[in-house]
Amino acid sequence: MRGTFFRPLTAAVAIAALAACADTSGGKPAAPTDVSTSLTADQVTLTLAYTDDPPTKALIDAFHAEHPNITITGQQTPFSDYVKSIKLSMASPTPPDIAEYNPGAMRSLVPAGLVYDLSPYEKAYGWSSGFPASSLEVLKSDASAKQYGTGGLYAVPGALSVLGVYYNKSLVAQPPTTLGQFEQSLAAAKRAGTTPLSVGALQVGGFQVWNALTNVLGDEQQYRDWVYGKPGATIVTDGAKKAAQKLADWSAAGYVPASANATADSDAQANFVQGKSAYLITGNWAAGAIAKEMGDKVGFFLLPGASAVASGASVAYSISAKTKHPNEAAAFLDFMRSEKAATIQFDTGFMPVNNTVQPTATGVLADIAGGFKTVVDDNGIVPFPDFASPNMIDRLTAGVQGLLSRKTTPEKFLADLQESWNQYHA
């Protein structure tokens, strides 16, 4: 999912964007006034800036069908330009009314008071009981936007995702139910002359494997604290080290292709759907394309562990502090938990925000829906690790490449991640 992983800006661009975000708010996040769930009958036009599609366009159309007097105009920006673009546009005199949430951008937009703290709407609409708790938690932060999981609510999820394992049913008879069984299956695939695990370590696919292993081998709260920036948190833990060591061991055993570090995510996925590997670890956002190619020959399961824990993220939306129609913008956010939105979210390859709605599903989509419900019911959705600091994605990518090529050690890998965290949260 492109919206999950955020490339950091260059120093020059970052400085310029931060300067552009400065306003007269005195560094205090803005809060909406005159909060109401009652909407105007007048004709209203809102603009929504976004990068991920689907499901944004389909959700806009469905909301307009229910509220014909509210027109939402979508402004889509390529992913590679979105962080820079949204920082500048939100600081302009005429910002979009609604913007797709991006943690890289929010690190400056929240302290500058350019997006609303939506806590009053959360209370008015009852969002705390209408959305999965973990999906809102990740969208909360303190006023400095350095510590997440606490403080104000700066966005609402529009679709959810979860990280798991796809398997080729022609090569794997039954999905493993323990991590030990999974490793045995990897070994069996290797002996049979099949690539066990397709990995695209040139991009994010490599650290997704480490991430999934850390989810099941590490302490969930330690990991959450680290990603959210809780003072004193660390990724140098026994669980994260075990995960890094296991990934290195899998590479040494030949379970990961020797070419993984030069393989893009799209190529790793293509190799899997073409039957060249038994397994692929990625998120539900790939389900539509994979199912189209493989039909009923593909299944999905959460990497097994002692409890149901998996990384996930959301396409989420924030409201500009300068909008003239905050109540109408908030109504669009509230629409995300409706049954109609749930169907759109599911049909476009994402998980519904409202997990009490169970759209009809078959095949791999049914597998994903079942796994997702299990982990949400256990409040086991945790954020992705690149959320932890602005340049964490680069540390993760290079570090996992080092583990796979055996040019770095688990200890050095984790120390580098923690160094990035310390530099940002000092």
C-alpha cells in the first residue's frame, strides 16, 4: 500500500516546507468551533487532496449520493510529490478542506495548527465506539506531533489494511498454524526446487518480512511504544533481535531469493502470481491484483504467533483548520464507518472501517476478512515501523538489505534503527 510508506524529503525541501507551515497559531493545534452533526441545506463544495486511489474517488461519489448538496472535488497528487505538495497547500491561503493523512506531513502541520484536532467531533459522533480503537489510536498525537497514540485526534480512517502471508495453493496444501510449521513449509519448498518466499527488498517488501516476524516474536506494547515515540522506548529488544536473526537465517538457508535486494515489490508480487514462489508477505491492498491472476489458487493467513498481532495502516483524512465548512467535512469522515462505505472499502481491496459489517466474500478476500476481524477483535493492529521517525524507512530498507546479504548483524541493524529514533525524539 503506497500510503503506508513515506519517503522523507530532502533537507532543503523539508526546511522550506516547515517554514511555509509557520502561521500565527503560536504552535498550538487548532480546534474546531461550533461543532455540530447537523448539516447545512445550502450548496457546499469541498476540496479533498489525496494520493491513494482506490478507494477515495468511490467514497466521494457515494457520500455525494447521500448528500446531494455537498460536492467534494478530488485533487489527486502522485505519491512521490504528495508530502511536499500537501505541506505547502495546507499552509496556503486557500488550502483543501480535507486532506489525506500522512505522518510525514503531520509532523509540521499539527504543531502549526493547520489541521483540526477532531476530538470534539469524535465525541459528537461517538467515533470511539464506531471505529476500531487501534485505527484511531495511530491517528492521535501530542501537540508537537512527536509522540503518537495519545493526545488529539488528527484524522479518521477511510479504509484499513493488514499485513499477512499469501500462499500458492498449488504448492502449499494447508496454511501453517505455527511459526515452526511455516519454517518447515519453507524448507519443504526449497527441497522441492521452488523458491519458498518471494521478497522485494529493493523497496519495502524486505522490511515487511522483518516487521511481520517482529509482530509475532516481540512484545506488542514495547513495539507500539517505540513506533509512537514514547519517551525511553527502544527497538533493541529480544523480540526484534530474534526477528532480525530469523530473517538472516532464512536468507542463509536459501528461503529468500539471492536477488531479493535488487527486486522491486511489483516484481516480487509478479513472481508469486506466476507460481515461482510458495509465499509472499504483503498486505491486503495487493489482494485484488493477486486474485485476478490466481483465482482460487491463492490463500491468505496472518503470520502465526502466540496472539493475533499484525501491522496495519489506513487511508485516513484530516480537516483543514481554515475550512469554512468543518461540519460538512466531518460528516464525510463520519461516512467512512457506514455500511455503504464498508462495501466500497472492501470491494477496492481494503478492509472496512466498520468491522461489524461483513461484506460477502469468497476465496482470498474471505481469508483476509477473517484474519482481519480476528486481529481487530483482539485490538492487535499495530502501526508500521517506518512511522517511528522521518528517515526510518531508509534505515529499514538498507538495514534489511544488509541482513539478507549478511553484511550487517541483527545488533547493528537494530542499533541503526534506534539511532534514527533517538535523533528525532531527543
